[in-house]
Amino acid sequence: MSILKDSFGRKFPYIRLSISDVCNFKCGYCLPDGYKIDKSDNRTFINTNEIGRLAKALSELGVSKIRLTGGEPTVRKDFLDIIKIIKKNSGIKKTVITTNGYRLDKIADQINNSGLDGINISIDSLNPKIFEQITGHDRLQEILNGIEKLQKLNFKNIKINAVLLKGVNNSEKDFQDWANFIWKNKIDFRYIELMQTGDNIDYFKKYHVSANKFVEYLNKNNWVIQTFGKDSGPAKNYINPEYKGKFGVIAPYSKDFCKSCNRLRITAKGDLRLCLFGNTGINIRHLMQKDNQIDELKDLILKQLNYKKESHHLELGETGLTKNLSTTGG
């Protein structure tokens, strides 16, 4: 039972915890020039002991699911230790990650053995040339090999995300390529609408497109919308009995998107963010230093929820504190 509740009655059983701002890809919509160190903020990334205490506090507040994000979470050498400490000590029921999958073929065994409950992999196109054009890396085949390895190890909960980009990956052929992929693979694929951040305004104007075209494709091809569980993310999922996998859409510009918000974010340097695009953030790291601070940490998180707004107001062009998605775990 989640104790975390805001003034609009929304509950928060789900936390997105960034463990690194660093990313080794150069995706056009996030870090087109690659990762640059923010010299104005010399704080280190939160360490395993701090993460262990934070996870325990969150579990005592009724959080059941933590998603480890970045940047790219697997660039941390202690990445597997972080999974273990959350799985072992905290009481959190589900630990999952979002990754660009760049070493997946090398670490599939370790991921499978870590006890991780699920993995989301960013693949913006099944066309190797377009994949390289978007990410700056010719690694699509390695990532697909990694997915195949996970499947052979019987790893269950695999999802793929793609950012929907006008004229790049939003054609009927793109949709059909993914349909063929999930017809034979028990993997959920979701398109995410491109979001405007402080740094990507020109890119956004050029490539943003509504997910409606994809939804029309789904409706036309007998995909049926499915209800979701309490710790699910923001995707609207679609099922078709002829397919092993599911399709999904994450449309942050759609009406009432924020009404079902069920997650909070914590950055890699220990700031609690009430919204990916909010203007309110507070550092909570000073209360992750000792085991006897856990009650104080819980109190601070609970108090902050009073400041969570009803909507992110993205549709009004507000981007809040988010300069690019790698700083807040996208």
C-alpha cells in the first residue's frame, strides 16, 4: 500500500532512479553532441550505500518498483552491485532498468543472474542505417544479439522503446517492421512522442509528430487497448491475440496524461524531482548518509509531495528544469 500520495489523490508506487548522467550514445533528441560534464555541478553520483538506504526508505513508504535509469545506467562499474543491494535489503518488489543496450550481448548472463525483474531497451529503428543516424553508433546488431541471448536465458520482461520522429521512423513500413518483430518475439514495443526540453527546441520543431498516426495503424490492424496495473508506466498498451508481444504508446501531449501519473524521479546526484518537466526539485542526499536517518528521509519525501503540480504543462511549451533527458532519467 503506497503511503506516497499527493494533494490530487495520486499514489506513487513507482520511482525512477537515475544512477548516472553519463551516456555513450549521441541521440539527436537528447545528447546530439555527446555527454559533456556539467562543470557548474561537481557533486558525485550517488553511491551504493546511499542507494541502499534510499531504496529501504522508499519501500517503507509503499514503493513497490524502482526503475534504474541514466544517462546510461550500465556505464557504472558497480551497476550490478546496485541491483543486488536493492534486491537484497530494501523490500522493493520489482527492480527494472532502462538501457541503450550497448553491452547487452556481453552482459546478458550477468543481467539474468542479478535478479533484475525487467529491462527496457531503447531502439529507435530496426533499420541499421537509421539507427546509426539517430544514435551515432552502428550497434543495432549487437543489441539485437543481446536481446536474443536474454530470451535464450528465459529472461521474461523485455520491452523496447523508440522515440517517434517525423520522417525518420514513423512510416507504415516502420510500424510493420515492429509488428513482424513482436509477432515472433514476446517483447512489448512502445513508441514515445518526442518531448521538448530546454536544449532541443529546434530539433523538436523539426521532428515532433503526434502518435495518432501509429494509433490509427493499431486500430486498423485489430489491436485492442488493454488496462494496466498500479505500478505500470505511462504507456497505453495494445494487444492482438495473433502476436506474442504487445504494442504501446506514450503520449505526454495527450489530454489528461498527468492524471494517471504514478511515479517520482530521483536524479543521479540525489535530487528528488516531482515531475520530469517540473520546476520543483530538492536535494535529499544529505539524509542518505546513515542508517538512523531513514525516518527523516521519509518525512522529507512525504512533505515534498505537497508541491507536486496537477500537470507538467508541456503543451504550453513549459520544460521546467529539464535541459536534456539524460539529466533526469528520461
